[in-house]
Amino acid sequence: MKRFAVLLATLIGAGVIAVSAPASGHVDEETSPIYGVTIPLGHRDWTLIAVNQLVTGKVDPLRAQLGNEIAVKAYKEATRPFPDGAIIVALHWNRVSSEDNNRVLAGAFPGAQSFVVFPA
């Protein structure tokens, strides 16, 4: 839970999350504001749109894009610009090799590598 809170705070603090009010203009009052941004109810059920990996010389980031139902529908139907209420979120992690996990895996899967993800 703590890792999720740190990830969410990092994403919001870095400005990689953009949230707009639903088309009705009402934001769910049951959600709590984080850093001045109110996260809509149901954000844990958003659909995965894409996952990618960018390998550079210094870091090995994993990236995922999630969207609410409005954004996913617009994406599938190639609707541009996205309609009011569409929300797309980018999650970024840096992969770091885990020597402890590699030792555990070595017996069952020779040569296997394990990675632990940390918020970018």
C-alpha cells in the first residue's frame, strides 16, 4: 500500500497525470483530493491501453497508459479530440535488477533475471 501511495504521489507531483472533471461538471465528492487533484472514483478499474519499454544507457523504464471508459471508447473509435470527461494516465517505473531474486530463480530457471520496479 505504501508503494502505491508513493507511486501515486510521484505521478501527481511530476505532472504525468491529467485529470478533468466529468462531462456533467461534477466530481465525485467521496474521493479525496491529493496535491489539489481529485482522483475520480473507479480509477482502479481503468482499462490498460498500452505498455512499453524504453531501454537507454542509464535507465530501463517501463511505461503503462490507462484510460477511463470515455477515453477508451474515443481511442477505439479514433475520436479526436477526446471528448469531455476522457482521462488518460501514464504510469512510469524504472526497472532495477534484483540480485536476491536472481539467486532464488537460478535453481529453477538457469540464466533467468528478475527485475524490481520503482517509481520513475
